[in-house]
Amino acid sequence: MVREAIRVTYRTARRIVIGVIGVSVVIVGVAMIVLPGPAFIVIPAGLAILSIEFAFARRWLHSLKNGSQSAVDRLRGMRGPTRPAHPTPRA
């Protein structure tokens, strides 16, 4: 009985601590959108912290990754053809 109470208390305390730290990091990241700072690094870091315990943060982080990857793919497509990294030697 006591062990179960300790286990439940530990899990609850862990969720609270992870939630407070993750939300704090996300709020700092959102503030960095208008203030100087790397907001586009801090916000995903906060979501990664939250995703340790919360499924909604895992989904948001996953959609953020997919959205950023598609944006990068679109930007690469707009550049046009690129030169090869190692040009072929001329004879």
C-alpha cells in the first residue's frame, strides 16, 4: 500500500516537474520570436522536454518536424539545379 502511494506520488511529481520545465522553455522560445534569440531552436527543445511525459507534445513535435522538412524541401526545389560537390576532372 505504501509502495503504491510512493510510486504514484513519484510519477505525479515527475509529470509536474517535466511540465513546468517544458512549458517554461516553450514560453521563453515564444518570447524569443519578438526578442533576440534562437526561437526556432528553443521552442522544439521545449516540446521535446514536454514529449517525455505528454502525448500532445509528441504529436506537435512530430508535425513541426514534418512541416519544417517540407519547407526545406520546397526551398531546395526553388533553388534550381545544383552543381555536383566534386567536379569531374577534365582530361
